[in-house]
Amino acid sequence: MVDALGLGLGAGIVLLVVLLHFSRGTEWTPTEDISNELLERRASTVPETDFPEPMNRSIGGGGVAAGAVAAGSEGELEEGEDEAEEATDDPSAIPDDEAETYEIEFVKEGTTIEVKENTTVLEAGEEEGWDLPYACREGQCISCAGHITSGGHSEDYIKHHTNEMLGDAEMSDGYTLTCVAYPVSDFSIETGESP
């Protein structure tokens, strides 16, 4: 049958757990978050640079890509010069009704499409519903690289708005960064091909 000692011991343990459950406890409070203070302290030990670099992944690094700043240049532009230069340098600023259209053959996709000169090769492919490779969309990696199979220098067929990864040797072999490549002629391209 039922052992009275076991029943009493079980009831006592249940009662103890219920009492502990409803007691106030030690009222432990978590310690103060010092992560921002620690980051500020670490940042203060690293020397400041003259200007921030967008692709600099280290605290206080500031390395400049080769040729980014001309020798002796102070980095200051005359008033209005930056806006005029930016407007003429960015093909995406060309209005749709003024943009010329070129035929681009996407070899791997097996299709030729018309692409306006104010649209990147990557954007044109995405508008067709193709899953083309890319990462940064800034011309600062080679995830979106493609190979122009029409022969010759890639800049005979496209204009890179920005290009921080491909050198003249790679572009001479026909490689391009599709995320910043605007067409200036008809050509064929194999996407997903990097040097």
C-alpha cells in the first residue's frame, strides 16, 4: 500500500518548492552594459585618419586605393565642380528618353536583350528575372564579374561607373564588373566569370 513516510516526504518537497517559487528571491540585477564605453576606449587608442574610406574595415585604417588621390592634391574641389563632374560621370543620370539602346547577348542565358545606356548589365539581367551573381553593387568586389566574349578591351563595349577591383590587364582580357557596367556598344557576355 501507500507508505505514509513517502507520502509525507513528497508533500513536504512539493510544499517547499511552492514556497520557494513564491518567495521574493535575491532580487539579482544584471550588471551595467559597458560595451559602448569599451568601444569608445578602444577607438581612442587608434589614431585618426585625414578622411574616412568607405571600404576600410579596420578602425582608424584609412588606406587609399592606388591612384585615388592625385599627387599634391588637397582633395578640395572648386564650388560646383563636384556636381558637374558627378553628373557627367554617372551614366545612370542620363534621362530614359535620351538614353541609347544596345543589344547585349547573355551567352549563358541564351538570350539577347536590349539595354539602355543608363542601365547596368546586372540590372538588365535582373529585370529579365535571371539570378545573376553580385555582392556589393559598388564595383568594390568581383562577385558580379563577367567576361565580354566579343573580343578586345571591355571598355570598348561598356563604361564602368566605378571600378576598384579590375586592372587594365583584366579589362584588356574582356572582364567587367556587371554591377557598374553601362553599355556603350553591342556585345556578348558570359556572366559569373571572373579573372
